[in-house]
Amino acid sequence: MPIVSVTKNSHNLDYGGMFQPTTRTIELAIDYCGTTVPDSLTLVIDDLELLNWAVVVGRPLGQPPTGTGPGVYNQFELGWAADQTATEPLIRPYIVQSYRGALDPGSNHVWRVSIQISLMVRNINYTEDYIGRNHSAVSITSNSRSVRAYRIGKLVEHSGTAASTGELMLPEMEWDGTDGRFTNTWITCGADDIGGDPLDINGEPLTMPIEQTSITLSFVIREPYYASYSAATRTTNAMWESWGKNPRTHVNKRNSSVLFGYAIGRLVVMSVNVTRIDMEFRRVDITLVDDEWYHFDQMPWSTVGVVPKLDTGCAGEAEEGDLVTWNCKYVLWVTPIVEGFNWSTIDFPDDVYSFFTEAVTVT
């Protein structure tokens, strides 16, 4: 059988940086001196396997153990994977991404095989004392949405009492943990007019912009993978189960508890995008939007097919024939978003949630 040697340049790690895998290229010199030299890379890989080297794309790279006995694979390079959670403190082997080989140009009996292994890691190698920031990022932008406004005024949270003149009561957001939905998410009685200064003319609302803040949270998850070279089934962790399989389960939901300093119900998950980084890892981008009106819209009170009751004339209307402007007497808050979410540390890879909290929290 040939003799296998690991060349010196195999010890270099190429740190990938943010949202990029860390890679290492292992070069093996396979010396067939005195034996039949194979004429294809496939035969060389087969010979390596007989010598307890495991080279298969998508699985950890195995090397022979020290001493005698059957090979113990998957220990060539290890790292703290970026998808691990606080309850999964395990180092993971790097995965074979590709390999190539050819006869050494200066010899007719030495094959050189280059094997690229990689892993999305939190730090350069698992022996580092300090684990740096995991792969995560935050983007915050401001924008607005166009609404049909019947009322405007000083924004105060709904207290259950009538608003003072010029005040606009915001809807009360209460989370019902038993039923798993928000209650009091719209006002259904005409006596609970939202108050504020009327803007509509003859029952027709004006168009105005409502302030919003868009927050994008980014992190990485890992697809189902082979935890060892000889594994018969793939391994998944909590991050793939939560974000990879069906990301739409998070969309169109409000925060059911105070999140990043935002009151209950103010943040709505608008989108969850999962995009490919490499054969193992995916980037998750969550877009949360805070809304000045709690993602509600204004609607005049009415019964089906009946024009809303109008009230309040404009100055000078006492004289017959003068122009009269009427405003809707009762205006309500309405919304279809009644589902909720409640995130904590365990919903993200280790250290990611704490970074989001520091980067996003408002006071």
C-alpha cells in the first residue's frame, strides 16, 4: 500500500469573516513507490479509504487515528459552529467541500490530493479562549406608509377613558396567552370613538404618512448535515427546526411581550428570508416593522350599507346656503393582525439574541 503524508501548507486556516465559512485546504502526498500507480483520482480515493482516510463531499474529513485499530474519523479540524445554541455547546468537524488530485509533475509515482474543508465558525479555532461575536448583523431604516386618516392628534395610549380634546387614543394591545391571540385589537362600539381632531371632509378621509421603523436581523442556520463520516442519517438542530423548515410561520405576527424596548403589539414580522451561503449554511434575514399606529387603520363606524353618521359643522354654517363640512361622528381602529410571537435567547444561535438586544433596544 502507498504511504500518505500531510504536507506543511495543510496547517493554514483561511478565516472567512462575517457570514462566510472558514476554510482549510489539506494536501495529501500519496507515494506509490514500489506499487502499482493508479491512473485515476477515483482509485486514489479508494486507496485512501483503505488507509483509514475518509474523503467524501458533504461529510467530515476523516484521518487515521494514532496507534493501531479501526480509524476514528472526523477529527482533522474542529470548530464552534455558528448555528449552535447555548444548550448545544459542542465542537463540530469541518465538512469536505471539494477535492482534486493529480500526479506530481516531478514524479511518476506520487499523487497529490488537495481537499478543501470548511465550516461556518464563531471563531478561528475551537481552542481560542474568547469566543467572538457570532455571525449576526442589524440594519435599521425609517420609512412611512400611506394611510386614510379621519383623525389626528396627540398620540397617547388607550387608558379606557375618553380622550381629551385633540388627543388620539391608540388601540389597547392585550395578549391572551390561553387563546394565543391579541384581544381588544379593535374598538367595536360607536361610543368608543378614537378621539383626536377630525380631518375628513364630508366623510372622506385625507391621505397622510405614518412613521415606521424597519429593523432587519440577520444570522445563520445550518441545513441537516452528517455529524460524522459514517452517519446513516442527517442531524438537525433547533435553529433549522425553527427557521429553516417553514419560515412563514413567523410572518404577520406581533410581539406578545415587550421586545427591544418596543411596547406589546408594536413590532410585526413582515418577512423572513432564508438564502444560501454554501452547501451547509443559510443566512436568515428577519424584517420587523414598528408602526406609529400599531399597524392599525382608521374606519368610520357604520352598519352594512349605511353611510356613517356625520357631525360637526364648519364656522358660519348658521346662515342658510353657506357651505357645510361634516366629519364622521365615530371612527374606530381596525386590524387583521391578531397572532403573536415571543422570542428569547433560545430562539437564536448562542450570543446572537444578546447582540440584537444591545443593537436594537430603544429607551
